[in-house]
Amino acid sequence: MDQKRFQECRSQLMERIEVTRDLSDAEIYAIIDELIEESDPRRRLRLSDRWEMRKELFNSVRRLDVLQAFIDDDSITEIMVNGLQSIFIERSGRLFRCPEHFSSQEKLQDVIQRIVALSNRVANEAVPIVDARLENGARVNIVMSPVAVDGPAITIRRFPDHPISMQQLVEWGSISREAVDYLKKLVKAGYNIFISGGTGSGKTTFLNALSNFIPKDERIITVEDNAELQIQGVRNLVRLEARRPNAEGGGEVTIRDLIRASLRMRPNRIIVGEVRGAETIDMLQSLNTGHDGSLSTGHGNSPQDMLSRLETMVLMGLSIPIPAIRRQIASGIDIMVHLSRMRDKSRKVLEILEIDGYDIPSGEIRTHPLFEFEEIGEDKDGRLTGRLRKVGCLSHTQKLHRAGISAEDM
């Protein structure tokens, strides 16, 4: 595409938009068609080049410029912008560098301001780190100057347009059918389940799939830093999203505020998208105040590491003795599901374990595994093979009995 012609058309387009700001998409396209016609009266441009210029001109003023094509591509799961000259994408678990890049600092800054405006956020030198989301639910992290030395960095985690189901996870080998049926009973019976895993291990995807087992007649409150969950089929659903402080430093609504508010909203279950800090104590207290069947996620390299991190995060918000924290964790969380991203880039459930309680003599939280992933090897394409094997039985079956679910196979 002729970049000089493109820039001339874009400059004229911006001038017309500045004069008449309230234009529909159809009106913008009409102006673009007119400008392209004026710039190419003899129609020397190929039809494909004209259509490409038309699309890119529209994306540059109404959407997200060169990023829009990646956002519209269902096969791309992550988009990483490293300053002006470098854009990487993740597809099928592998990273690729793209030839596309932003042509100027102004265009990159313009895209950043459009993104943060969608979430009512601010990004500038005073607020150089921002979490936001796009209209399609994609998670966005932005780091700007002076923190980002080589120019603004944008990381976009793109979620599927249609939530992934447990059936798809079974077909992909992420979890076994036996484990899915097992977890389905636990969710219906109201066991509190915590999902742990590293970055990109599929925690949010798994939480969305697991939430489909919640009875549809219950009232669900979701609490998130950025609204990403895609809870399906629940009519009595309230979604809460945290809010950053405004330019004057006021108006902030934290995850802790939202969890406390949710307790007064008569929920059957509370779903906290992810705990990262001081809000962990409020999440645990909500689990211990009768909201059986609640769900949450957190970053941890193993279930044991996750339990340790939960202790640390509680201490960020409240200075209480470690034994008291461990009692809260042991009484609040019933089941932990640990996911991992494997060396072949696949995502798998590695372990499902039960929290047995707090052991007074040792001062430790007792756990025992219910399912463990057993690696067998690799196939001819380099993909890991193995199975999620049942290795233990559920000790605490009271919730199953109260829900009228047989505990014989647990």
C-alpha cells in the first residue's frame, strides 16, 4: 500500500472529523471512499489496495489502527506491542514477530488513549501503568514512559468470542471426563473451589467453564479488577468491576470494597476473578460466612506455593498471626485445582486436591490429592501424552449429602 497516499488521506480525514465530530461509521466510510477517489481519480490502484486502504483508514480513526486486524483474528490469543517498531502475537501457544508496526508515536499514543477511555481510565506520565479492557472483554495492560524505557508497551490478552466449554477442554486433553464429572458434583454441592496456576495457564478460561455447573436458579455476584468472566445461563447475575482513582485521587473502588458490598447483596455464591493482594482476607471471610460454592483464582506455581502466597497476601491487608490465617484458609477453601502450561504449550489440569483442615500439632494446612496428572511421553508431533489419574477419595462429604448427591464414587 502507498504509505504517502495513505498519510495524505488520513490527514484530510482527521481534518473533516475535527469539523464534524458526531459521525456514524457509515458516514466515516463515505468520507473515506470520497478521499480515496480524489487521491486516485484514474483508478490506478488495484481494487485490493483500495479496500485495504479503506479498512486501515477506518481502523486508524475509529478502531485500534494496526492492532485491529489482530484483535479480529480468532486464532490469536495474545498481542504484545513493544514500542513503535515491534509487535508480537501468540498463536497456538507460540510467539511470532509481525511485520506490522505503528508508523508514529502519535498514532501509538492515540490508540492507548482510545483503549483507556473504553474503561474510563487515564494513562499518562503521572499514571504510567494501567489495566483496562476492550469492548470484546480482552484484558489490556499498558506501561508508558517514564516507566517503559523504550516506548509504551501494550499487552492484550484476547479471550475467545464464545466461552470455552468443559467439553472442549476434554477434547483438547486439558482435563479428563472423569475429573469433569467429579468437579460437576462438587460445584453443584457447593464446595468452595480455588483455581491456581501460572501466567497463561488458563485459569480464567477454566473458571468460566466450571461456572457452567452452577445451578441456574442461584444468585451470583462476580467481583473483578477488570470484567473478564463470561458466566453463561445465569439470569440472576450481578457483575462488579473495580474502579481506579480519578485524576484528583478520589473515586477509587477497590476489590475489597466490592467484596464487602457483595456480602450485602444476598448472593448464593461469590466469584472473585483473581486475588492478588489485601483483598484475599475479604475473599476468605466471604467463604467462611455461608456463601458455599464460591470460586476464585490466583497465581501460584503449585498448590502448596499457592497456599503460601495466600498467607502472604492476607498479611498485606491485615496483621494477624499465621495460625489464624491458616485456619481461615483451611475452613474457607474446600478444593484446589492447579493448572499449568506445559512445555508443548498445551494447558492441563495437573492436580485436584482437597483441603483437609488445619493440623494443630504441626501448625500446617492438611491436604491430600484427589487427581494427579501422570505424564506418559510425547507423540510424533511433540505433544505431551498422559492422563489425569484419580489417586484419592473425598474425605469431607457432608455438602454432597446435604445436596442429595451420592458420595459413593467420590
